[in-house]
Amino acid sequence: MPGEKADRSIDVRGQICPYPTLAVRQALRTMDGQVLEVLIDYEPTVVTTLPAFCRKAGLGLEVTRVGEACWKVRITRGKGLHGKGVQECG
Amino acid sequence: MTVVILGSLMGVVFERFRLCMSSTVTDSVLLGDRSKLRGLVFGVLVSAAAFNALIGAGVMKSIAEPLSPMTVVAGVVFGLGMTLAGGCVSGTLFKMGQGYVASLLAFLGLVLGFGTMGYLIQFMTRPWEESQAPRWTDMTLAQLLGVSPHLVAIPAAIACAALVWLWRRGGKLGAPELTPVVGWTLVAILNTLYFAVLRQPLGVGGTPVYAASGLSYLVDPAWTLANPMLGLVLGIPRIAIPGAAFFAGATLSAVAGGRFHARLPVARQAASSIAGGFLMGLATTMMVGCNVTHILGGLPQLALSSLAATAGIAGGAWAAAMLLSRLPARHHGPASVHGLASTAVGSPTAAS
């Protein structure tokens, strides 16, 4: 749910493909909770990779721009968003 | 002028659609998302139909780089390099245009790789010299088999039409997952124009290799001019134009679209970008062309060298993605980059 407290938060700023993707994948695999929050400044992962991945995996995705070239991405798994809320930014 | 216009337009399309062969492979391998791969394959099919139809009609001639035992090995090294660098040569150029300093470092790695290869090539067989005499290794599959290029063009055109029909039937035309298909189709159209007008498909590796030659000349003019690779390149400055135009187009597109922002890499990313660029520089020399030359130019013609190079690049990128996925990822960012502090669990930062 939007605004729900994140169970895990990762910061992948300063990294470009494929490292942000690897970090998200690893975090989702190892975390117990439902909401992963990612702070990221690599636009292609925000705009193309994560939306496609979340759509395919049935994960919820919420993107908020938090700086000129920085985004906060919340990925939600389990029942609920099921990929809705995917939005483009940038 | 045609090189500048078409090269710039290519840069615009790559930047606007974020067409990256590195993420095409990593997204497929790591996330099971094949939408980018589907787009690239469709673009290659469009090029295959167009190139071979025009070659068959006598409008243009096939261009195949020389195949050597090193081609597949160089492809694997290139695939490893582009994954580490976070982009192939075209990806590096357009991401530089978007302000990623990591990609600028990858470009410097490319220049270093080309410079190193310029030194090593003195002691090695030179693939581009081997190609002076026509041999079976310098051919396309159609030439080797003695068949008309139309036998490649027609099945490719049918495959394109069938895919479009299937997507339309499934109501997928216009869906976000087909955006890469649109981007790569535009690239195929521009590359066909480029090939028809300039007698060869686009290649962007000439810019870093010319930069390596220029830097080497500044250090030691006599040695550089006598060098069988760097001296040769220095004599043909036009080799640098397509990549420079591509970069200019991508930068203009990024600035116009509000996507240009200088972004600094963390130390691990910086090291990875330089190492990846360096490997691509070494490999591009041995393959006689980067991924753009082989996958977008040679593969649609079924050039033997490009078939080998593409297999190597795909294998190398796949291996690199698998290897990296087994290493611990970096989950904490720079403390002060962009004026944002690292987020703590449960207390999201919301700056600006």
C-alpha cells in the first residue's frame, strides 16, 4: 500500500546497469517482508527494467521522484497492487 | 553530412528508447523479462529483410568483416566487458550523453583498451589485413552457399509480418512491452538508409579508437605513425565521425528531454566501468567491429563473422550476468551524492 512502512530499504545510487537490478533481485529474494524501497538514480532501470519486471512478476510498483535525477521506488509483493500503479517518470 | 545526420538520428533513437544490448541480456537472464530481447530480434529481422532485399536487387553490396579463430573469443570478452561497463559501445555513448560519469569512465576504458591493443597488435595476426584476399571466412552465408540474398530477405519479412499479426491478434500493439520493438525498428530503418547511402552499416567503435590514436600520437608521434593499427586509424579521421555524431544526437536528445543530469558513480561502479570498457576495447579490435557493426550490421546479412561474434557476445554477457548475480550486491549508496542521505529502513528520505 502506498505510504506503508518499508520492510527493507536499499540505496543503489551511483550504480548503473546491471548493478541496480542485481541489488533489487537479491533484496527481494532475501527479505521477509512485503515492501522493498529502493533509492536509485539510474533512469533506465526506473523507467523500463523495473516496470517490466514488476508487471511480469505481479509485483506492485510505485515510483516517486525525489530529486532532479533520483527516484524512490517501492516494490510491493503479495496481494494488493499486482502490478498496478506502475508509472513512468523522468 | 549524411553520416552526421543519420548518426545523430541513431543517437536520438537509442537515447529516447534507451536501447541497450547489455540490459537486453541481463534483463533476460536475471529477471526473465524478454521484452528488450524481443525488440532487438525484431529489429534484426527488419534489417535482414531490408538489407538482403536491397543486396539482392543490386542496390548495395554485402559487407562482411573477416572471421578468424579469435572472433568468438573476442565476442565473449566483449560480452563480459559490456556487462561490467553497464553498456556496449553505443550504450556507453548515449549514457555519456545522459550525464552518467560511469559511462564516461567506460569510454576511457575503451580508449585504454584500444591503446593497449595498438601495442599488442604488433605481435599478433591482424584480422583486417587478412581480409584483403577474398576468402570464405569473409562472406555471408548466402555468398558461401551461392544462393540469392532474397532467400534470407523473404523469410525475414514473413517472420516480421507474422509477429505483427500475432501481436495485433493478441491486442498487444501499443502495449508498453512492445516499446523496444518500436525503437529497434526505427534503428533498422535508419541503418538501412545508412547502408544504402554510405555503402556500409553504422559502426560507432571508430570514435574511441581514433581517440586512442590521437592520445598515443600526443605521447609518441613517431611510434604511433609506425603502429600498424593506431597509425592506420590516425590516417582516416572520418572513422570517428559516426560515433561522434551518435553521441551528439544522444546528448541533444537527453538535454531536450530533460534527461541530462550529471551522476557520479560509487567506487565499485567506477572500477567496473573502466574494466568493462577496457575489455570491450581489446575485443572490438579482434572482432573488427563492435556490437553495432556485428549485431545490427553483419548479423542481418548472416555474415559468418557476425554470427560468430554475436554468439560470443551473447555467451559472454550471459556468463557475466550469472557471475555477477552470485556476488553480493551493493545495497548502500554514497553518503552525500546528489545531496541525499542514505535511507534507513522505515524512514524514507524525500528530498526536493
